[in-house]
Amino acid sequence: MSPMYLCDTHTHSLISADCDARLSDMVSAAIRLNLSEFCTTDHCDLLDADGNLNDRFDWTAAKAQYHDALPLTEGRLALRLGIELGSIIYRPDLARRILAEGGDELDFVLGSLHNWIGSHGNIELYLMDFSVSQALCREAVDCYLRSTLELVRQCPDCYDSLAHLVYPMRYIRRDGRHVPITDYEEPIRQILAELVRTDHALEVNTCRATDMEHWSLLLRWYRECGGKLITVGSDAHTPEDVAKGIPTVLELIRAAGFDSVATYEKRRPVLHKL
């Protein structure tokens, strides 16, 4: 069996509001773990946690720490500059402006959703108490998948890989409830088919090795839709969480019938054999 291409393309640093880690420390952790490639994808959510508009990203600081970390990686690790762009459909014009400001150094864009859009004041899903009712759980999943379908249909130029497709399930599970993903096969397949049609990647997100239960089924659906491009990310916010769950999901990807994992350079996919 060939060795896995170990990479982590969903990570955060102190540029993200919910992270205190320096990029240099994240990169040092990746080197210790013998990763071949590491991408920093700090948050740029067009809606903040309280549902207020955010219209900027600190590219100056993001690029400065990226260049400061590069000398650590020579001959040891490919370091890429990315961004996790959230709530794109709320203001696609703003999303496109922020991406343009990234310039030629930008390697990778994760398209994500963290907020309600069009209800509950557009607040972040993690602020909800899903223990209140099963109906609220289903409303959240419905809203999330509806917004995600709009993202992949209307804004294909604003992202490269679709991040954490089962994001609402994190907080539904946190609050002691369960929504079967099989209840949403049709809308999920619509999203996956659109990724295939537009040559975008699906991210398998481990959530620091805490969110592994859905991916075997989602990968099967994605392959049946004709999917080929897959990125992997730990969603690490600390050096200790870098690459957590990545070896496991690479095995899941191979078991699902895929023979490669994708990373991105200058927003173009590069395939690595598993």
C-alpha cells in the first residue's frame, strides 16, 4: 500500500477571531508531524457571530505572518496561503472584492457557512440551543443546505473547496440531539452534483478528529455523483490539533474508491496519489 500524502488544508491562526495561535507555531507542529503540505485558512466571515456585517480581511497581517513562517519550511513542508470565506451569499460583491485584495499570493479558498442566513438574525449556529426542540434542529439543517446550494450555484468563482458540509450537526450533537443525515440525501446530492459540474472540491473536515461519523456515506454519495476532487482539513485552532483525524479520513477516502487527495496552488488543484 502506498504511503499517504499527509496534508492539512483547513487551519487557523491568530488572524482568526477565535484563535490565538501564531502561524509559525502551527507550521512547526505540521513539520513535527511530517506533513507534506500545510495551508493556513483564516476566517473571513462576512457575517460575524452576532449577524453583523464584516466587510474586511487583514491581508497585510495574514501575508506578513505567512512570509515570516516560510523560512521554517524550506525543504520540509509546502506552505500555502488560503482563506476561509464565510457567508459568501450574503454579499457576493464583497466576497469578490476581498478575494481580489488577496492578489496572486492566494492559493486556496474554502467556501463556508457558519450562520443562519435570512432568519434568527443571521447569528452563528453555535450560539443556538438545539436542545430546545427537534424542529429547531431540522430548521437549521434545512437553512444550511438551502444556503449551501445557493452558494455553489450562484458563486462558483468565490471558492475552491466546499467546507464542512455537515457543520450544523456539530452543534446539534453538542446539545444532545440527532438528525439523521440520510433524511437529507436529496438536497445533499444536489449540492454534490453541482460541485462536480463546476469542478470544485468537497472538503472532508475532521473537526479536530471529533466529526468523523458522516464522511463514509457522504464520500459514497459524492463518488456516485461523479466527484473527483477532495480536500482534507482538521479545522485546527491550536498546534496540538494540527492534522488530527487526517490519517483516518485519508483511509476513508481511499476505501470509498478515490485514488487521490487535492491541494491547491494559486487556486488550481494539484492531485496527490493516496
